[in-house]
Amino acid sequence: MQQRFLYLWLTHWKTDCHRIDMPETGDDTPQTAPSPQTAPSPQREPVVITRADHKGVLVCGSNKAAQARGLAPGMRLAEARSIYPALRDLPEQPDLYERHLARLIRAMDRYSPWVARDRFLQEADHNHTGDAGLWLEITGGSHLFGGESALLALVLRDVKSRGYAGHAAIADTAGAAWGAARCHPAALADQRILSLPRDHDIAAGFPISALRLAEQARVTLFRLGLKHLGDITPMPRANITTRLGPEVLQRLDQFYGRLPEHLNFNLPDRPWLIRRSFGEPLGDAANLAITVESMVTELCNNLAQENLGLRRIILRCVRVDGHTHTITLGTGSPCQSAQHVLRLLSEKMPGVDTGFGIEQVIVYAPWVEHVAFRQSRLDQQQEETTDQIALAQLIDRISHHLGPRDMLFHPGHHASHLPEQASVRQAVNARTYPARRTDMTLPKRPARLIDPPEPVEILARDTNGTPSRLRWRKMAVDIIHAEGPERICPEWWQCLDQDEYALSPKTRDYFRIRDQAGRLLWAFRTGTTGQDIWSIHGLFGD
């Protein structure tokens, strides 16, 4: 199968990273095409990225507005200010670019598991351009996204939605994809697709810069009148090597695929992944189950050697027709037991359709955690540990049957004086905390809360303005006795813009009310006197 590479050229990488972290820097690259009804966005201010060296301050990145005024990377800041005095400059931040690039590489993993950085732009002659690039090997995978044209459109749309400007192209080699992304004459992005040798005439029109040559080699070729690839290919190879050295022929052969190019694909340091490919596809469920059992056992043994346990496992079966069936499972605690994981997987394995055969099986643990020390020598500690493990596995099986939307939980206490936020959902095996401190005394709270609070209608008031009769749930309620008020103010950190947040409309005054039927209600009022609103928020027990 012919290899295919997609190259993503991030044209204003450094300024885009600063703009995303500091929106006030601005950018003039449109995220989407403007509609006829929408006026075009105003021109943003020119911004350049600078770096200090032994000769002064160098411009090592610029946005589109700066390049439109002739401010190109590589010039000195003093020269750039002489062209545009109101220029805004930002210092270079390599850590910021590295963080953004790592995040983008993880996002591009959805299109291809093989993503490589463009190391050529980090060399001494090219690290002042302010751009970046990524290679994606998409061999045999573009049909999953509707073809190469659709894949190009998806990648560019995803990149632009994240705030980065860029171009992309697809070719047979990594070098050809690099050159096509920068030099392809096609106006539309989905037309930057190069297939050699069919598109040899198009490639011959690429400039010399499409070969990723050093600056000195490019200058020498330009002085000799060799400005395009079509000017070099007919020349004798011996003459090129004698005059220019071996670099030009090496890049030319890599461009046309006559010489392999090794890319440094970005992979995790220690991926907990096991992949097996089969020359003879697995045609029945029995052989698939045996394969999965051996792979899960191997993965759990590897994790146990590092004192790790998996919290999530992904099983992916790839059929010969390209269809992929994925099973994802989670555990409530770090698990090293292959028997427990296989028991969970066995309940979903019947849903895997082998079709014409499974040609590849992948077992991956994307979430692992350290396993706490477990005593296994003393009898008493061993029994407690065994019970805890058995309970955790039982919870996993029950949660597995209920599904992710009906997770097992128990109510837990939350440090908030607001009644509706005083309890949260906690995992069954999560650590519990006391309801309150033992040295603090709080007013009595109801055992049952009404969420949301139910408003009531005031039917009568006494001489002090306190309600004596109200309507709740279409029933008349006579207030026999009332205790209060207990004032609960909104959280002060959410009312920093208010001087007297205790008098805000969100402040509640709670009362414990006993009615004619003997029920003890928990009601509160909001608003000012005479315009107060009453609601029932809870019911006390007997």
C-alpha cells in the first residue's frame, strides 16, 4: 500500500499561542469565512515575537497584520520599528509553545495515531520563522473520514476552531506533503493533494524552498538560476553533488520517495498498550476471546510489576473491512486482577461482530494509578484487604450493569452552609467526611429538602406583618407556632462586587413553622418587608 502523509503547517504559530492565552493581543486571521450579511472584522494591530541575542533583539514571529506591513521574521526589532513605530512586541516563551503543541498533538490523535513534529523548523537557520508543523501518517485511514479531501477539511476546521491559523496538504512522502502545504498553487484547501508521479508537473513548479534546504544552499541555487524543482531534476546528479554537496540530492530523493525519511513520531514514554496484528484474521468469537484473555493478562502483569492498577481499559477490534468495534470499561479503584477485568469484558464481548475476520486487536489502559500497599502476611489484615478488594469488584460489576448514566453513589457531605449544596454525590468507595465539626453547634436542619423550593401564597398576616395563614399545594395552612429567623446569606466570594451582600435579594431568612396538622415545615422568605416572598424548602421528621 502506498504511504500517504498529511502535513499541517501552522503559519502564525507563536502569535496564535500568545493570542489564545492573552486575547487582548488580537489577531487578524478569520476563523470562518464571513457571510455577506456580516461586516468584515476590523484590522488588528501588528504583533511580533522577539528574542534577544548577542547582536540585539531579533523578530522571531509575526502575525498576519505585521506581515502585511512588511514586518517579516528574521529582521531586527529596530528595523521593524522604523517601518511601523506603533509595533507591539512580545517576548518569546518556548514553554508556552511547547504546551500548546503538546495539546494540539493530542487533538490530532483522533485522525492518526502517528503524529510527528517538524524538527526542521527548530534548526538554527529556521527557528526564527515563528511557525510550526506536524506530520500525520494517514496510510489506509483516510476512508474513515470520507476520503482525503474530507479529511483535509476536518483537520483544518478542527485547527481553526482551536484558534490556530494553518494550511494542510497530503502527498505520498513527508517531504512532498511539506512542500505542497507551502507551495501548492491550488486555491482551495481540499485540492492540496499530491500524488506522484501523476502530479509531477505540479511538483516541478514548486520553488526551491519546498526542499527544506539550508539558507546557504537556497542562495547558491538562486544565484545559479535554479528556482524551481523542475530546473534541478533534469540535471546530472554528479554535477549537483560536486557544486552543492549531498544535501540537495538527499532532499530531492526524499521528496520523490527514492530515499526513505524517518520521522520521530510522538509517543508516550510508557504507553500501557498491547497491539497484535494477525496475518490470518480471527474469524470466530472463541479465538478472539483467547487472544483478549492473553493480552489482558499480559497488561495486568506489566502493571503489577510497576505497582500500578488500571482505572480504565479500552479494547479495540479492527476488522479486515476497516470497521472498528471499541469496548471501554472503568473500575472504581486501581485494579491488577486480570480475572476481574475479563469478567467485565466477557459481558460485552458477544456484541463484537467479527464479520470477515479481525485483523488487529488493541488493549489499552489510558488511566492507571498507583496501588496502595496491601498487607498479605498477618491474618487479620489479610481478611480486611480481601474484603475491600471483593467489595470494590462487586461495585464494579453492579456499575457495569447499570451503565454510566446510573452510577452507584451515596450522598456525601459538602462544606457549604447553603442547604441545597450541603450534600453531593460520592462514589461508593470514596472516602467519607463528617457532617460538621464536633465543636460547632448549628441550628436544626430538616431531614428532607424540597428541591426546588415550592412557593406559597400568603393568605393572612398578624399585626406584626408575620404570615399567620398561607396556601401550599392548594391547601390552607394555619401557622400555629414559628421559630426564627435564621439568616443564610449568599456565599461572599460570589458577591465581591456588592458592599452589603447580606442584604441582597438572595439572602434567606429561615423559619421552623408548625401547622394545624402538627407538621413541622422549614420555610424561608426573601425580599424586603411588605414585598417578601415565602417558600417551603424542607420537612422535619417526627
